[in-house]
Amino acid sequence: MATAPADVAHLLRRAWFGGTPTQITQLAALDLPALVDKVLDTSTAPADTPPPSLNNGGVEDYQKLQDLVDWWYDRMATSAAPIVEKMTFFWHGHFVTAIDKVDQPDYIYQQNAFYRANVMADFATLVHGMALQPAMIYYLDNDPNTKGAPNQNLARELMELFTLGVGNYTQADVEASAAAWTGHSVNETTRKYQFYPNNHDNSMKTFFGKTQNWDGPQIIDEILTNPTKRPIVARYMAKKLWEFFAYQNPDATLVQSLADVFTASNLNVRSLLQAIFNRPEFYSAQAKQGRVFSPVEFMVNLMRRLGLTAGQMHPQWFQEGMGQELLNPPNVSGWRLNSYWLSTSAASAKADMASNLNGFLNDLKKHPLADTQKRTPADAVAHALDVFGIPDASTATKTVLTNWMQTQRAAKQGFAEAGNLLILTVLAPEMQLA
């Protein structure tokens, strides 16, 4: 049985960064399980080759960072397997590090590449690899974590934010874990993770009620396999991924059902995503109206629709004003969802971005609304909504835009019509919905 085009469009907005009309039409011929499998297919993902400046000693770090940000925007906008970049973006916001603290673009890239290579692996692979990334070691201060001078940051966030959630461990567990992670650091010469045994605390430690000479990676194994903690991990991640892709505050029964699938698959992320995208609740009105685009997703969606590169659109000029700087989350808890992105300052930054975009498209002589004056107001509005992927705009939005067009023409302001219609469409309420 074919899948409704509206459901296909919804899935592509969430699992990818939006789909083109051609993609939606083609994929609608598939039944839902086949469609989900197609969306989760990573076989066409391009090779992960960093921007050339990253390994050029003659390039300043600020330029390397800028090149890395543009490089990732371009990958998100052009990848033939968008789910890879969407999930890399998810892990970036879950296992958080920020360039402001790490201050090493190559370490940030190493981490980004690790997430990309393991986006849908078993959760254990992701957690183990995350903890040994130089970016994470620096961000959570595990480089100075040595016997006699333990630092609890990595030990705490590993449980509080990355695996279990608040209230599912004790302070004694944090202290034992911190001691277990002593000596796990970075070799500044190789610029890779290295374990320094002389800095490791080899004393007996009690973690989750078990006393032994714990080492850091063993802590992760215990969190993920302990019979009382493993179900908590499964529910925690099932809820986190559902909220990222569908809507916030899901019913506990739904979360438990997804957690059961996750557990049965040995905490395999692809299996969990497959379960999420096949759930009927994922295609409900609540889900379709349940998420606002983050600024990064918003700009990538525009880049994909208009065929623009980061070098043309300059997302870095506007991302701080919108409230989301790629590779630089505000703190270890990462970015929040929905209302977090709705503010007067963010709307102003989007308007500035849309105005700049309009001017650039005019200069390129590739303005998608250049022929509006040849159309009736209603047809011009319908065309604009189609260009920006809003086929189901509300009557209110269509009426406001059409009335504005009629007023413009009555005032003989046709010279600015196409540009202003582009800006207003980009700012339309429906354009903000993921």
C-alpha cells in the first residue's frame, strides 16, 4: 500500500531536512515499512573528508572553525543520505561539546566524524567512543582527572545527561566513576586519546553497589548492562529520540513500547529509529504540529530547497542571532526544543537572513519568485508556498499573504513584490514547523 504524500513529507522533514516535491512523489509509492527503510538507508552517504584547511598549519584556528561550520552545513544540505547528517546533528546535541571550551577545531572534527561513522550503531559503541574523544575529554575536564585530584565532570554527565537521567545514581556513584576515569586523557603530540596508567586510581571503588578496581570503560559497561539500569537507559534514550523526531512529553506507554524494541535489539539505534518512524503516533496531528525547526535545521532546509551553498547563504552570519551556533552549544545540556527557538530576536535574525537571501538570489538572477507580477496575487502566493515546501498552509496564512499582495499592487509597489513575498513566506508560521 502506498503512503500518503503528506506523511512522506512529514517523515522527510523530521528524518532528513525536508524533501523535494519529486522525492515526495517517488517515495509515496512505497508502503510505510519500505519507506522507512529507504529513509534510514546510509549506503549513499558521501565519504567523510574534512575541509582542507583543517590540516593546514598555515591557517588560523578561527578560519579552520569557520570552514568546518560551512563544510557541515553543506553536507547537511547536499548529502544523498540525509539521515546520516540528521543523526550526527542529534548526537552533537546529546553528547555535547563546544568549540568555545575545546578550542581545537581538529578535535571537534574528530568527534563529528566519529558520530557520523556510528550514527545508528549500538548505543554501547557510541557511548564508549564518545567518552574517549579528545573533544569530550577536554570539554568535561577529564584531562586533569588524576589519582589524588579527581574531577567529577565526565563521571556525572555520563549518567545525568548521556545515559540515565537525574535521580538514577548517587553521589557515591559519581565519585567512584570519577576515580575510575582517572588517567584517561589526550596525547598532545599524537592529538589522540591516551591512557596514562601512572595517573590512574587503582584502588577498590564501589559503583552501583559493586566493589572492585573499576576502570572508566567498565563504568559504561555497567551502566548499560546492569539489570536495574539498562531499562532506565532504554527509556531515557527512547524518550529523547522520540522528542527529537516527533513531539515532547510522549505517553509513558509509548516510551516503554519503544524502549522494549531498543532493549530487544541490544540497544541498537537503527532499530529504535525504525520503530519510531513506523509508529502510527508519529503521523498524528500532534506529531505533525509537534516540533519547531531549530535554526540549523531551518537554514539547511532553505539551502536544500534553493540549491545554495553555505558560502552563498552565509548561515554563520545569522546563527548567533537565531540562537544556535553549530559546533557551539550553550552548555553541556545542549539545545532545547520548540519554544526555545521562538523569540523576537530570533525572528529578527530570520528576517535579516531572508533579506540577505533575497538580495543574493537577485544578484545571481536565480530568484525563485521573479515572475510574481505575471501571476494573480493568489497564484503568486500559491507558487511561493510551493517553492518553500508549504503545500498545506493555513487559510489564515494564505489570506494574509494574498491581501498583502493586493495592497502592494494597489500602491504600485510591484518592483519590491518578489523580494517582500520571499521574506514574508520565509517568516510564515508554517515555515517554522519541522
